[in-house]
Amino acid sequence: MHWRKYFVPTTKETPKDATAPSHVLMLRAGVIRQVAAGVYTYLPLGYRALRKVERIVRKEMDRAGAIELHMPVLTPLPLWEETGRDKTMADILLRLAGPVGDWRSALALGPTHEEIVTEIARAYLKSYKQLPINLYQIQTKFRGEARPKSGVLRTREFLMKDAYSFHDSKESLDREYDNMYAAYCRIFARAGLPYLAVEADTGAIGGDVSHEFMVLTDAGEDLVAISANGDYAANLERAAAAAPTPGPEVPLRAVSEVRTPNAGRIDEVCALLGTQPREMIKTLIYTSVDAAPPGGRKRRVVALVRGDHEINEHKLNKAAGATLELADPRTIEEVTGAAVGFAGPQGLADRVDRMIIDREVAVMRNAATGANKTDYHVVGVNPGRDFPLQGERVTVADLRSVMQGDPSPTGSGSPLHLRTAIEVGHVFKLGTKYSESMGATYLDAGGQAQPLIMGCYGIGLNRILAAAIESHHDADGIIWPMSVAPFEVVAIALDPRDEQVMQVATDVHDRLAEAGIDVLLDDRDERAGFKFKDADLIGFPLRVVVGKKSLAAGGVEVSERRTPAQKELLPLAKAVEYVLRRVREELSQQVRAAPV
Ligand code: ATP
Ligand code: MG
């Protein structure tokens, strides 16, 4: 490929809202162009890289025994209604606009394809003899993301590899889950990503086991907890610290009331009482989003966490078995009999449907908390004595988010660190959630109809590209991993008007191209500095420079983007050999690369 005949619109300007390195560099290097919020064109360089990611993903999925098919982007709403996701997906599901009854209003753009693939399974997978099977596709997804951001890390249209497996036993699902997990490790290693597999939340009604594949980057929107010794990694949504051990026995004081006028916030109360947040109990009143039958009333739940802890709503929803939201001020006043900010657990268990107590609250002694009386708090409150830790409506559970420095739950006690990360892939044991709601059954060996047991496995292809840049760049530009680089090599003709320079540069280009290397010949009539800057920005892993000076010295100059200072002058044939060897080495090294 000759640069002059190619299309590489590099630019110096970056929009103000672009802050993530991958976003800035992909725009500047002419890799992508924004068309609308969260909608991008892949320019030729970007498309080449994306296709390489796609090839890696397809190859590894095929190798793992998954079977490729292609499902449509246009999906019928009635299928989403079968699982209720036409409602639970809310604005994520992008519907086609059309008058009621019009064919358009019965369609939505697929954000994911569980319903579509389960319909296929329902139609064709009738016998245990057809199981297990894993069907996958690489297809454009559409999601009504409220806040598309960070370039192609979060967009409203993106390319996903989604796979769905079907089984007749949990053991069979377990085996395929492990198989996919291993395939994902190979995919991310081959794409040059320093990835990390973390335990992930499965949601209130999700399956039982799930892992996310994460790349640590400031541009990420997830927080992961990683133990210093590497024995634990989990998404903050589900990360747990080691269970608390009860402190030394101390005399239990009597409860006494203290006036705390206008002090409804933890810090205000602490200032007034001279206590620490960790000596306080936060009492939070929630209501269920959905009204529970038979009464049709929304359920009321009280949650308790220590004053210095943050409640984790994923854990709370799971413990409550329902999706909860903070109660409105009127409900809070009705439940506690006091203004917002003065709630305490004393006497509340009988006034709500559930009381869920964080396990660290359960071991507190002589705590301070609200008095359920406006402008008053109480001190000397003791769990078990002043509010129940057991009972029909009472649960003690892990409810809080872990904090920096908390001990790992593995028993090692190694301190947890919180890091921002971006999710590039997700594997999930779904169980029978979809097959049950859609009636997808098979006949087992005894001729009994059973719901198909499912797993699902997703990878964001665009995110792989962006995450590769987040992980591999410097002040001058992108440093592409060899496996996904749009071109592995740039051959730069320093003075294209010089016949000999052009002839040697073309020779380098042709020999490499002949050997199957992706090489771009920079034949532009521009200053050397300008061309070097572009090469750095675009991030070709290897560079061969042909100039009058190098030819006079006996050859061409070879260097690598990662180590620009190391330049080697080699005769043409040797330079070609060097490039071939380095490409081969890098590609095989990436296959073997271990996770961080
Ligand atoms: P997130 O939590 O980041 O919104 P998700 O959990 O909703 O992602 P999944 O439904 O698990 O995503 O989709 C599988 C994969 O698709 C993700 O691991 C991610 O790589 C990719 N992906 C999801 N949403 C987007 C998006 N808006 N833009 C780009 N890639 C995405
Ligand atoms: Mg996910």
C-alpha cells in the first residue's frame, strides 16, 4: 500500500471532550471519526485493526469448538416481551419508531441476542443428543447508552462477539464455561491486552457465576478490587472483604438520647458527639421498585451499614431479592416518625417488611445512631439488645462496598486495592432464566421435557482496540501490539524525489508485502520530521527508513516504535529478514502472553 494513494486523515486537533488517551489518539491518528454521539466511522486504518481483532476472535472461537451463525440486527418485540426484557431493558432497547400497528413498531435493534438465540434453540434443539452446543456470531449491537463516552469504549453502536451455549446438565455448562474462559484468555493475550479476570455480579435475577475480563485504565468505568498478593480480584459490585471478627468484650452501656439539632449528616453528628463515623450506624430506608403482590404495596426495607462504609446496592438487592430504591422523604418520615437524617434501627424491624444488617454492624458495640426523633440521636446502641439480629424479617449479610486496604476474603488478609478498569469481555452461567421464560425445552434420556441450561459469553471488539491503545501508547502516539496493528511496518522514503531512494523503498515494501506483511510505504513528498511524527502517532510497530544518507552508509535504517532510540543500519535483504523475524516473534509471543 502506498500512502499517497491511501487514506490516512491524521489531524492535530482534538475535541475538548476527548480525554481518554485511546479517544484522543484514535481521532488524531485518523483511525476513527465521530459521526454522532456514540456513533463512529472506522476509517481505513481503524477498519484494518478492527478486522484483525475480528480474525483473532473468530479463530479462537472456532478453535474452542463454537459454531458461527449470524442473527439479525432487527429483532421482533414479541420475543423481548416473552422474557420481560422489553420492560427491564428500558431505554437500552432501541425501538423503531412507527404508528401503533405499523410493522416498524414491532421491531427493536438488538442490544444482545439471548432471546433470538433461545428462539432458535426452542425450534431446533429438541433432544439431549444435540447437546452441548455453542452458537456464536460477530454482529453489530445497538444500545441506547445514556452517556456514550471515551470514544469507542462506550458507544451506541458497536461490534460484539456473542456466544450462547446449551446444555443438559450443570456439569456440561461448567465445562463449556471453563472452555470459554480459556478461549477468552487466549483472545486477550493475542490482542496484546494486559487483562485481568475478575468475579462479577450476576444481578438480582441473573445466573449463578460470572467473570468479567478487565483492562486496568483510568478511562474505565468499572472499579475492581485486587488484592496486593494477587489472590483475589472482583468487580466492586460484588467484591467482599474478609468477614469481621468481633472486637474484645467491652461493657455494654445503656442507650441514651442526645440532642443533635439540624445534624442529619454523619459528619455533622460526629462533630457534635465527638465520635468517629466508624462508631455510627447508618440507617437507610428503601422501597422496592415493583409493588409486591398480593397487597400490591411496595415493600419497605431498612438497611444498616457502618457510618464509614458505603452501602452496595447490588448486594442489597440480592439480599432483599428485589430491586430497591431509596425511599422518598415522606415514606422515611412515616417509617421512622422523624425527619430525614434521624433514623435508627431501634424498633424499626416491626415497622418494615425486612431489616437487612451488614455483618460489620452486627459486631459493633456501643454505637451511635439516629433516635427516630427529629433533632435527636442515641448513643450506647448495641445490636442484638437494642435491635434484633435474628427473626423472620431480619437478615445479616455482607451489604457494603469494600474499601482501599480492606483485607482479602481469601484468608490471606492481603490488602485490597481499588482500580478503575474497562470490561472487554464477560462470561456468564445463565442457567435456565431464558429457556424457562421462553419455553425452550429438550427431551432428556428418559423422554422428559427439561429446560435447556445456558451460558452466554460476550466480547466487545471495539473495546479491545481502544483498550489496546489505553495500554500501549506514549506522548507521541499509539504503540500498536503487532497482532492488531493496521500495518505492521511503515517503510519511509525520506526523499521520494530521489530515484534510488524510491526504488529501494519500493523494493522493501514489495518484498515485505510479498511475504504477507502488512506494510505501508510512506511515499509522500513531505519533510522527514513530519513523516516521523505521523509514523509515531499512528504507531506502526516497525519502521524501515530509506534515505540518501542511509543508502550512502550501506543500507536502510530499522527501528521499533517501542524502542525508538535503538536504530540499526542493515543492508536491504537483512532489513527484510529482520522485519519478518520480529513480526513472527511478536505474534507468537502474544499467543503465549500471560495475564497481568
Ligand atoms: P458495561 O457494563 O460496560 O455497560 P455490559 O456489561 O453492559 O457493559 P455486556 O452486555 O456484558 O456489556 O456485553 C458484552 C461486551 O460488549 C462487554 O464486555 C463490552 O466489551 C462490550 N460492550 C458492552 N456495551 C458496550 C458499549 N456501549 N460500547 C462498546 N462496547 C460495549
Ligand atoms: Mg457485562
